[in-house]
Amino acid sequence: MRDLPRITITMGDPAGIGPEVILKTLLRDDVYQVCRPIVLGDINVLRMVSKRIEPLSFHIIKTPSEVTGSRGLVDIISISNLNKNLFIPGQPTINGGKAMVDYIVKAVDLIKDGQVSAMVTCPISKELMHKAGYRFDGHTELLAKLTNTKDYSMMMASERLRVSLATIHCALKEVPQRLNKGLILKTIRLTYRALEEDFAIKRPHVAIAGLNPHAGESGLFGQEDKEIIQPAVDEAKNDGLLVDGPFPADTIFYHAINGKFDAVVAMYHDQGLIPVKLLDFSDAVNITLGLPIVRTSVDHGTAYDIAGKGIANPSSLIAAIRMAVRIASARRKAQG
């Protein structure tokens, strides 16, 4: 048990399904076989949610060194102290929004101090984050700020498909304006490095999806593929990376799923996430590339509509924990 990595799990928005999926996950023996999980959250909320699922015991700790790693005994660093009389699942509050950010900040601090190996995040509300006074578009941008990371990207990964995104959270009409050679090249490099270091793939092969139908059809359906994406691919090849594209987005994911490529770089959010979630809706994992720390996350949102009903599926959190352990182990081995 002492050799297993300590992994922090941030509770996300207390009013969402984060508390529920955490407790369901920590009822499983197989989770404790790969790590020693530590919840960063609110003890009052977890105790209330526990009564709706299955009674659990809680071990309130101050530092990760106190973790027991025992199934059925939830190790928690209780960061917030939300009023249980005002807490209603599915009804987010400003205080809950501030708390969900505090959990994330604490997790980053613990990793920086070397007290834990990785962080796994439960879902937050971007709208609530803004209402609470934090002007970030989500976890990814906040984590980049906290770690002073300039170059970062988002990857969604499952057993059958890995997809990273050139643009992340923006309106579809803004995508062509945001795309440029430097951005795409950065995403390619981050993806390639992650495949080598985090997934231990020697000489990975990366495919680049086109932006327009038929990857522009030689300019007939748009110039971006020819004038922006292709030059980025060419430069990546000149750097010695095994990269091909741009390919029509309606076929490239099929080839990746069947083993021709180790990952696909998509140009925008839904282009990349639709195939991943279609294949592995419950088991896909969100990974932030480029960070000096290991961070994985569930691939779903707060799901306020089912919060408190006891029906949330913990599969994505379980997969995210396993992925965090895998990446942390790969990086440790790579560093010798």
C-alpha cells in the first residue's frame, strides 16, 4: 500500500454529481489496488450524499501523509465548510462555486509540493465559475494559470481513441479566426510528446483532421486546410515527427480507431469529442497536455438534472483515476 501513488480527487461543484460519483468510486476495491485516493472537498456535503447512496466512514486529514488508503474509509481534506441546511443537490450557489475553485488550487499546491502524484477532477460549471468571480473558461485555463503554463491543450482519451484539440471552448464561428499555423503546430507537438512520455509509445503516429469538408478539397471548400493546417503538418514533419494530414474529418477517426494512428489532432471541440463520446461515453478521460503536473478529469459535466438522485455513473471517474496513475507512472519511469 505504501508504494501506491497518492492521487487527489477534487469534488467539483458540490451541487453537481461530483460528490456522488466520488463516493461510488471509493466503494470499489479495484481503485484502492492502484492508488491511495484523497478527496479534496467538503465533509458536510459528502456525508449528506453518502446517506443517499451507501453509508461510508470518513477520515478527515490535514496532509496527504495521513492517508490510510482503506476501502470504505474515505480520506478527505475538507477545504470548504458549506452550510448543510442550505445545500440542495442540483442547485448551484456562489459559495459552492468559490469552493470548487479552492479544491483545484489546493490540489495544484499539493502536487507542486510533491505530496501527491496527480490530480483527478470532477466536473465544474464554467458559468458558475464566472459568477463566483473567476474569469476562466474551465479547468484547463485555470490550471494553466496556476502552473504558469503557456502551451497547453486538451486531449480526450479512451481505450480506442485519443483526440487532442487545437481550439477548445469557443463559438464555432470563431474557430477559423483562431486557427493559425503556430497553434496547430503547438498542438501537434504537445500531442506527440504526451504519446511518448505519458503513454510510453515509441515513435507515435499522429493524424491531423482537416477543418473543412474533404479537408478543403484543394481550396474548393475553404482555404484553411491548404494555407494554415498543411504548413503546420509540413513543419512538424521537418522536425522529425511522424505526422500526416490534413485528412477529411469524416474518415480519419475510423482509421485511428482501427490502429493506423495513435492519436488525432482535431481543429475544434465537437469535431474531436463527438467520435470519442460516441465510442466510449462512460469511460473517456479528459487529459490536460503540456502541464508540469498530471491532471485527468471525467468527460462529463455537472449533470444538475440528476444530482442527488443516486443514478450518476462513476465509470468516467474510475477511468480518470486509472489514467492518472498510468501517466504518473510513465513520467516517473521516464525520469529514471
